[in-house]
Amino acid sequence: MNFTTLQYRIYKIYLSTAFAAVILSVPLALILPVEISFENAFLENAQVAVLIFAALLIIFFSNKNRQLKWFNRLFAMILTLIALRELSWGRVFFPIDQEDLGWVFVSMADYKYRIPVYIFLTVYILAMIFILIRFVPVKKILLSLQPVAAFAVMFMAAIFSYIGDHSIFISKECGQILEEFDELILYMTLPATNFYYTN
């Protein structure tokens, strides 16, 4: 790694902010309006925007570190795949009803594009596995210093998201906000791990 002083400072400030955001996500889930956590609403759309922007940014800078350019490309592919999953493979564009906790979309079984989606996913995932095996220096990455603080933030965000998703110790409405809010934090922290490895 070759962090500049400014880069490392920004990285540390971000992680401190993300850690605070995870802690504050619980009280925020109790006071924020549930509407921001609906499908196709603010938090879901912010997640997709963050993932796509991060993937494009990583691709744009991937050639700066030629040793890890394929790692960058694979990382961008992973972020893009997560974004597509957040869009439910396009089902979010086909709402069929609205309930108290947001829109209801056509089921995957009734989704007319499901076969092309399955074919695309198969090819896409096989391509990712090929890149991982053929081009990514896995041993070098595993033997390098690890972004422990970023992993800790993502782990905490994942735990809180799980708690929200399963409404553990929290109402279903607040749980949905907690889940989506912490997913957003997790997705914002993923590019920070890529930054750590490639700088």
C-alpha cells in the first residue's frame, strides 16, 4: 500500500463516520418515516446509486495499479451484481400492488424476463470465477495487511441489518428502516476496502 497522508486521513474519517452511523442507525430507525425504506424509495435508490457509482469509479482508476487491475475489475463486477440484486433483477420496475411497508412486485416465477436473467447470471458468475482464478493475485492480497477497521464496520452493519430484517427487539416498520439504512452503510464501506487494498 502507498497511502498518502491525506488519503489515509480521509479513510480514517470515513470509517469513524461510518461506525458512528451504524451506532446511530438504531435510534434513527425509531424516528425516521418508514416511507424512506420502501422499495424504489430513498434508501433503496441510494444503495443502487452508491454501488453503481463506486463500480464506475473503481473501473476508472483500475489501470493505476496494474498489478491489481483485475482485482479492481472483479470488485466492480461484484458491486454491479449487488446493485442488480437490489433492483431485484429488474422486478422493481414492475410493481403490482402497494402494502403498508411498500410496493409489491411481480414474483420471480411470474417474471417474464426470468430466463434471460438466469442465463445472464450464470454467464456473469462464471466470468467472475474465471477472473478470480486466472488473474487475481489472491495469495498476495490475503498475505497483505487487511482493512480490519472496515471489516468491523461492515460486520456491525450486517448484524444490525439482520436484526432489522428479522424484526428482533424492534417493530417491523423500524426494522425495515434499520435494515435498509445499515445496508447503505455496508455498501458505502465496500469501496473503502478496495481503496485500502489498491493504494
